[in-house]
Amino acid sequence: PKPQQQTEKRLIQENKSDQGLSGVRSDEQFEFHWYLKLMNDKISRNWRNAYAGQAEVVLCTVYFRILRDGRVEDARVEKSSGEASFDRAALRAVINSSPLTQLPPDYRESRLTVHLDFEYRK
């Protein structure tokens, strides 16, 4: 029998701040933290949060895949914050960041699956 494929998402980077990217998870094993920093930096530069609501904490997760050449595909809101403007701004930050840096040559997979958390705290 074939071993079951593990579907648990691995936390590969966590950031603590009042606003912005708060965590990165992947379906694959990914050990290139320098790459994640470049990815986070570029997406953060494209992050334009217009949320001005009353909630103390707003969090959404954006799912996307990074192809070997750095192009982003299949970006979508995986877990909504319940605030449409916040979700749209997070998704737009990811889409507007494509292409990202090429995946590391030592990373053997054809793509990297990312679950990226965007968070706002008052």
C-alpha cells in the first residue's frame, strides 16, 4: 500500500506585528528562510490595507502557488476575515507581487504552495 500523503500545513515563518503578514505555511517541506524573507518583503511593499473598521483583530489567509520562475498562480482568499475590503487588499498584495524571485535551485519541487496570513490589530 502507498503511504498516505501528509496534508498538514507546516508553519515555516511567523512574524509578530500590528499589521501585515503574520505567518506563512506550506504543504511542502521548505527550508529556505532567506527566500521567504524576500517573498514577505515584496508582498509587504504591495500591501495597502484600507481597513478602518471596529474589530480589534482582523485576519485572513491567502492561498497561492509559486512556480519555479517566481510567477504566482491560483491566488485566492482561503480564509476570509469577514471584511471584504481587507480580504481584497490582501489578495491584491499577493497578485501584484508576481513575479516573485525564482524558487531556489536546491528546492526540488516544481512549485511551492503558500498559505499566507494577513493580520491587523488595533
